[in-house]
Amino acid sequence: MEAVPVWSVDPRTGKPREQVAVEGTAEEVDRAVRAAHAVRSALADRTVRAALLRTAAGFLDEAAQHIVEAADAETALGPTRLTGELARTTAQLRAFADAVDEGAFLDIRIDHEDGTKTPPWPDLRRYKIPLGVVAVYAASNFPLAFSVPGGDTASALAAGCPVVVKAHPDHPATSELCASVLRRAAAQVGLPEDVVSLIHGFDAGIELVRHPLVAAAGFTGSVRGGRALFDAAAARPVPIPFHGELGSLNPVVVTEAAAQERAEQIGAGLAGAMTLGAGQFCTKPGFVLAPAGAGGDRLLKSLTAAVSDTDPGVMLDHRMRDAFVAGVRERAALPDTEAPVTPGAGGEHTVSAGFLTVPARLLATEGAHDLLLEECFGPVTVVARYEDPAEIGAVLSRLPGNLTATLHLSTEELEGDGGTGSELLAELTPLAGRVLVNGWPTGVAVAPAQHHGGPYPATTSTSTSVGATAVERWLRPVTYQSTPQALLPPELRDDNPQGLPRRVDNRQE
């Protein structure tokens, strides 16, 4: 069978740059997974895992110029954005190294034998162990932070799981470069390089999720692609956890009082958030409920001015560009839908930002306008204008699950003792994994309290892919009962030789 070449393509021109690799065959996927499975015990030492993560971060920093140049050539995201993304990526690796050192993610719980309980308790000792080989499917819109050296890879290695990454076709050269850095970091700290491997190709990605030695998978991408892999993971003879981020509308609600108080500020902020990175952030606010009337008119005037002043942008590839142009054309053609700034093709290789407006009442029940409640990837948002606040709840009740939901309130509503703000917050909370007040959702801080996930189709599980608790996706609990000290893992022995945080007899040590 002839090898299928993998090309790096310039999205600014649509022309191939260089052949980077060839698509992986089923045999090559099998070799990569078996090699990863064979070295999983090498990651058992938490000290070495932490060293790997920190060394990888350092090597990525050293190679920053080459990585940013390669990523910009393949994504057109620009050096400024990519430099910031690389800094986020290395900070994330170091944060997981700190989490590995601390060891709280092991969730150690010890209950000593107690015959006074009814029924009596035996000696029970519980902690979490790594699942095994993790398949990581890289994202298109974050060639670093959600791709080869990104959060899924970092958290899986932190958990003690070797990783096989399926590269995204939009940035194969960047993927190869980053994978080589991670493998070099592994060798530097005395680990086998096969703790991280890279494959290319759609068929290889399907083979990967089906491989019997793959224990879990992480994915960031489209609903269509993610759902196909999710179904494949569930259809295996032994199903595996599939942690997928698939799509999000990220609704925003602006109260009438907030619009009256600071319409211009909200309009400008919305424009910045929805056009950031050519609208290719997974947290882009793609749907806004704003009031009719004078306050809403001022908001739209501000939004119109700011969006009109936005230069045409290059999307990650021409397939996405064509889907965006077709998607906004179809939405703009719906009855009673207007385009104060028409989104669409900005040139042969670019897109222009814009937004659509529609009466909110048309979305309150199922009908011809349901397409406006689906994500459109790119620099566009839909502003649904409500005449009556009751329309807000009616429309929100029809929305799918989201990564984020945002509420804009006036100063008086913020300082009040409940009322409108509390009611709207209660309506938004079931819709998303992160709820914001008077902000914009496009920044996702890598912090211990962060949650980047949400109800389906935002994600396929209840876990987060950002923050320290992302490591929990790749672990499972196991309890040892009435096991002699000499046979216990060191983490569960009474003397606690590693000084790990744990809960003993229901008290935190």
C-alpha cells in the first residue's frame, strides 16, 4: 500500500509548504501503542514524572522561536498570540509538575480496622492509579496548548500514563517539532522516549481509539468528529472513557439595566471577544440575548462600529473558511434575520467578521430559526433581542450544553440582595461548566479552581480539560483491604514515607 503524504499547508495562501510525514497505517498505530504500553511502568516514579514535565517546559521555552515560526506558518495565528500560547503551555506543564510533587490528586484515604462499627470495618486503604495508554487528539485552534504538548498530554503524563498523540492535519510540522521536544525531554530524565508518540492521519485516529491497549482518550474538536470517536470508544469490546470537547455556543445575557448603564462598553467588549483569533476560540460568545429598546440599540451601535473596524482574518484552513462562509450565508437568509455587519468572505483566503440579529421570540419555540442556536465556527455572533424578560428564560431553556455562560448586570443589580441577577444566574448555571458575571469568556486561566467543560455537546464527560483536576480523567481508584504493610504501595503505608496529603480515619493529615 502506497504511503499517504502529510503536508504542511499555508492557510494564508492555501498552498502546500512541505511534506512533513506520512499517514500512519494500522500496523504503525499498533506499534506505537504497544511501545507506549510497554514503558508505562517507567512513569511510576512521581519524582521522575515531575522532572519530565519541567524539563519538557524548559526545552519548549528554549525552542520557542522555532516553534512559534512553525505554528504561525501553519495556522496564521500570529507570533504574538502564539508566543502567549506557548507561555501558557509551558506554565501548564510546570503546574502539573507541582501537582505531581504535592500528590493530592492521589486522593489517599485510610480507614483503620474498627470492630465497633456496625457492621465492623476492615482495614481499608484507597488511592488512585493510572489507567494506562492515553490517546490524545490534538485541536486545530490551539496548536500548542491543546495539541501535542498541551493539557491532555501534560495531565496524562502527570497521572503516570504514556501518551500517543494523533496530530491535527492543520499543523503537522508544529506537531512533529513539539513531539521531538517531548521525547528529548523524556530521554533527558532517563525515561524511554516512547512515553510520548505521534501519529498522523484520519484512519490512524480511528485505529487508535479502537486499539485494545488504549485505556482512555482526550479530544478537542468538532461535534461531528468527536461524536464519531466517542461512539467508537463506546462500541469497543471493552469501552473506554472518552473525554471530548465538541462544541459550544457560549450564551451571553445582557439585562436591560446593564444595557442602559454601559451599552457602549458591552458592545465593544462583545466585539473583541467574538472576533478574537478570527472567532476560532472554543469559548467565543456565539449567542447573545440583549434587550430591545434604547439600551439595546446603543449596544448594537457600539458592536457595529467595533466589528466594522475589524480587519479580515485568515482561518485555520480553507475548509473551515468555506464552512464559515456557507454557515453565515444560510443563517442570514432566515426570515426576520438581519445583518447590521455582514459576515462572510473577506477575500480569496480571508473572512470578514459580522453579526446577525433576530427577535428573541422566534427562538423561544422550535422552528425555522433553530440553526441560530447552533455554533458557527468563526467571527460571527447572533444577537437575539427580547421585548419581555420572560423571553430570556424561554430561549435559554432551548439551548444545548456549553463551556461557558455569561451574565451582564448593572451596578444596582450587582449590589442587590438577589432578584434579577440571582434568578438569571440560576437559569444559566445548568447550561455551562463556567458561569461569568460582567466579563467575557475567551480567557481560560490555568488555575486549580478552573473548569473547562460542560453539559453535552460541550463535553462528553463531567471532567475539565484545564486546571489541576484535569489529571483525574486518567486515574481510577483502587482499595486494598486487610493488606499487610509490607505489601502495600508506599503511598498507603502508615509511616507515609513520602509525606503525602491524605485522609486517615476521616481526618485530614
